[in-house]
Amino acid sequence: MTTEWAYHSATQLLDAMNKGELTSRALVEYYQQRFVKVNPDVNAVVATNFDAALSRADEADQARKDGISWGPLHGLPMTIKDTFEVVGMPCTAGAPALKAHTPKKNAHAVEQLLDAGAIIFGKTNTPLYASDIQSYNKIYGTTNNPWNLTLTPGGSSGGAAAALASGMTPIELGSDIGGSIRTPSHFCGVYGHKVTYGIISCRGHIPGPPGMLSEPDLSVAGPMARSADDLKMMLDIISGPTPLMTDAWQLNLPEPKQKNLSDFKVLMWLDDPLCPIDDELRPAYLKLKSHLEAQGAQVTLGEPDGLTLNSFFPTYMSLLGAVLGSSLKGKQRIATKVFGTLAKYFGKYIGASASGEDFLLGMVQPHADWIRSNEKRHHLAQAFEKLYEKYDVILTPVTMTAAFEHQQVGPVHLRKLDVNGEQRNYSDMFMWIAPATLLGLPATSAPVGQTSGGLPVNIQIIGNAYKDKTTLHFASLLEKSMGGFKNPPKYNV
């Protein structure tokens, strides 16, 4: 009987290859068969190059026979979010205007994965220009959640999360500016890590435009997987000085000081008046609290000292608008300023999203206003950093709900979601991810349970700047003590 490799971790697959129990070619062929079997329903993997992958797999197998190591990912097949440029494959970012874009150079993080021995056989779906918390576009269509095909897997790394959850890839490279790693991981019950800002290069990522050399504000690349330890392995490979830095720069992320869960001091921030969470999420979080206390962790339930989501969200939306508004043309800028002004004065009367005006006006703000918002960000970072004198990690929801039904009609700012019987603005989904993104902090999205209806529930583990290995270690300890990723029943084999 053929071994079902779909839900082995990357670490387990590499170990099997090193022991001679599995070849790289056999694994690529396995994923090719898995793709044919699973992808028609899920539509997560939207472009493939299995011929090139099989050729590289043969080279990997021969190198292994010759005693030559390519690196820590020697011969491991994987997929890449279709916002990262990969030579020999399209890179569309879900945009019809880029349907024919075939990169001539790999994204920086992709090149690091290849240098470590990875084999890229596919690209995964994303919304138009990675600008939604669902994953659908006019080129490749809609990606479905493996837990329930009528639900979204999230976005913008929704194809990546769905491919992981349905066993079509062992690891993935995602990106995150609005929870785009953390939210799909939560919706699909996999692991994802938003890194400390600036430790992984986004060069070769779309957006910005192809060929962009600078590193965009707020945005990060980061690993996704079905185990916390695989995240750590990927982080070690793709983190480091960006191409804009000289050879004089080095990155030395500190190892965690804590060995066991009993060594952790934890703040659980589950409630905030700006964004109450769905009652379906709460039992999993309270069970997590009880588990941590039983393991000997010191857990405080409450909000950060003197800070609320409203302390962060308007500034986050303003700076997010600045990033996304950089490509607006003249007439678009005029229209955006008009709509932003109307939202500022009349938004509450028409049920507009919270801080919608900050986002719209942020898209067209003068540089002087950006400088003031940036300064406010640094003051918030200084205040938030004081929390880490009392706590090692801060746990929050990833979003206000579990995965929801596909919703593709109408402008994003007018869409609504039902939360505890109340119609909430779609953009409220950005609220819980805002603090870590605004402040550039590491945040790991880790599965900790399920709703009563059987949908995954993740927790967001936020650490102090450059304490990425601490949040990943905490996630790993949770995984080992209470379980982690669960296979969606339909795709169990």
C-alpha cells in the first residue's frame, strides 16, 4: 500500500528522505496525484510546473546518493503564494493585467528557499492584488475552505492555507499586511507566522509593482505550515538582512528564554469594545486559558494597560491606506479624497466601517501627515513594549469570527458579517491583527480548538520585537501539550 504523505510535516518528510524511505521524485509524483484528486474541489493551487519539479527532484535524489546536501530543505516539494515571483511560473497576484507576467528573477525569499534545496511545483491563489480577506479573482476563480467548501479559506494567503489544510503541500510562503497569513491560518486551522517587520525581504512580491526594489511599509513575508516546528525551520532559512542592507548587517534572533509553558507569563486579551468576538470562538479560548494554567503558566485575563484596539486601529488604517494608495492616478486620488471626506462627516449615519475615513484619507495624505502617523506609531510601540516587562507573550483572537460563507458581491466597505446576531462591518476583520502589524511585532497564528460547528479556531501569539522564536516556541509547546492541526474530514487521506 502506498504511504499517504499528505499530512506528514515537512520535518517528517525530510527525515523519511534522509533515511531512504522516500525519494524526492516519489514525493513530487505524490503531490501531483494529490493535486489531481483534491484541487478540483478546493481550487487552491492555480498554476503548476510538475515537469520542472520532477527534473529537479531527480537531481536532488542523485545528489543525496552522492552524499551532497543542498541544504535543510533538500528535495522538499512545496508551493508558493502567487504574489511571489518564481522563474518558470506565472505571477499574477490575481490581477488580469498581470495574467501574462512571467518573472525573469525569483523573489528574494523564494531564492533563499531554492538555495536551501526546496522544489517549487505550484502557485497558490490570492485575491486581486492580495487586497481582500477572501481569495478569489477573475483569472483563477474562487478558493474554497477544505473544512466546508461553501466557506472562504481567508485571504490573501487563502490558497496557501487551503493547500496546506487539504494536504497538497507541506509548507508555504505567505505574506501579511492585513492579517493575510494569520487570518487564513485561523480559518483553515494551520500555522502561520507574521514576522517582525524587516527580517524577511518582500523584494519580488506583488504588490508593489514588478521590479520594485524598496521594502513596503507594514508588509512582511512569512512561513505557513501544519506544525509550529516547520515554521521555525522556514524562519531560519528565509530571515536575514534584506537586499537593501550591506554585508555589514547581520540578524541574530534571540532564542526563547522559556523552556516549558510553566515558564511563561501570559496576557490573554480576548475582549475589546471596538471588536467583540463571536461567541463561537470563546469556549476554545477559555479552554486554552485553563490548559495554560494547568501547565503552570501565569495567565492574566484582561486588556493591555491603558490601551485598546481603538488606540491602534485608526493609525493602522491611515498607514495601510498610504501603502495601498501609492498607485492611485490623479483622478482616482481626487475621488478618493472626496469619498474619504464624506465618510469622515457622514459615515456614522450610513453605517460605514470604523476608521474607513482614516483609510481613504490615508490613501491621499500629504507626506507631512504620514510623518505624524508614523510618529504616533512609535509612541504606541514604546507604550506596548512596556507590557513585555510583565508578560512574555500576549494572546488575542485573530479575527472576530471563524470562517464565513463566500461573500463577493458589492464593495468591500459595504459588506456585512453576522456576529452574534448583529450585522458587523466586513473591515472589522482587520481590528485584532492591527496592533502587531502597526507595531511591526511577531505574531504566530496557531490552532487551539474548534467551534461547536467543527470549524478551526486559532489564537494569535504576539511577542516583543525580534522575539519571533519565543512566539514560535510557545506555539510548539501548545501543539505538543494540547494538539495542533487537525485534518479536515473530507481530505483525511
